[in-house]
Amino acid sequence: MSAAETDDLSHVSFANPDFLEKNGLTPSNVLEYFYTSPFYQRIGQNSINEQRRRGLKVEVQPGHHEFVVLAANEDAKEGKVETCIFVIQRLQHPATPKETFYVIAGTIYQAPELSELFKSALCQSAIGALSILQKQLEAMRPPEADSQPPAASPGWPSWCLFEQPPVPSAWRVPIEVPKWRGRRMLSTQ
């Protein structure tokens, strides 16, 4: 694994069953639980939280970061580990949000960045659009003698199937194109 892969914890989840069994999980100890995770081990060693844990008096200065509990559901407040949800965020002072973490039923997850969510949604949309365009191109190709029309294909979404009614005979009037000679138009009648 490269250094970049080991630093990326966005696809990692963490649970410490020993801590949960011994202490449970409440708003008063959820940060202690978070401190046992690789998320904190990677970026929390120089945080305000770590300095406070060591008993140091800390003066908050710009650039320092701190982990805070942003929210907890009712079950979390009552100490029900099986259904608890906590939201923990790393703030870089002065109060700039950085990473966000979720503790759901005792398992810690890192929330994806907003840019990753947009990237994923755009990729899914592009794949869907490409599929539709490919099927429309298939429909525009002249059919071979033994092939079925594209509308009979099971891969088409229903909203892509358009009826192709025959052209009304009134619309099939022959069009006479005027003949031009020099700068003057000659009448065809």
C-alpha cells in the first residue's frame, strides 16, 4: 500500500467492542471512544483534545483543531448502543469545519466529502445518459432483415420508447424546387 492509500480512511469503519462492553456509549464518553479509532490516531495527536487529555491548559489559537460532538439522537443520550447515532466533527479554529464522522450503533465512519458525493452522482448520471444515447443510436441504424425493432428490446426504459406513427398522406405532397438561372428564379409552371 502506498502512503496515500494508508492515509485515506474514507472507506474504513471502526468498532471497539471491548470499550463498548465495558463503558457503553453516551454523550459524555463518545469522544473517549473516538480517541481509540484510527481516525483520531491519524490526525488527532496534536489536537486541542489531546492536549486537554494530557492535562495541559490550552489556549485556542488559529490553526489548531479540535473534535466536537455536534449531535446525538435520543437513544444515544439514553446510552442505547444498538440504536445510537452521534455526529463528531473536526474543527480548525476559528470554527472551520473539516472532516465529519458518524458513530452509528458503536461503529465509526468518516462521512464523504461533498465533492465526492457530487462526483459520484455525476458519474451515475453520465453512465445513464450514455446508455440511453447508445440505445437511441441503435434505434437510428437501419434495421437488418431479421432483426427486431429497438422498441421490442427489453433493455429500453419505458420512458425512452416513443411511438412512431406513420406520416399522414396529406404531408406527402411532392415539393417542387424552383430552378435558378443566374440571378433570376424561373417559374416551374
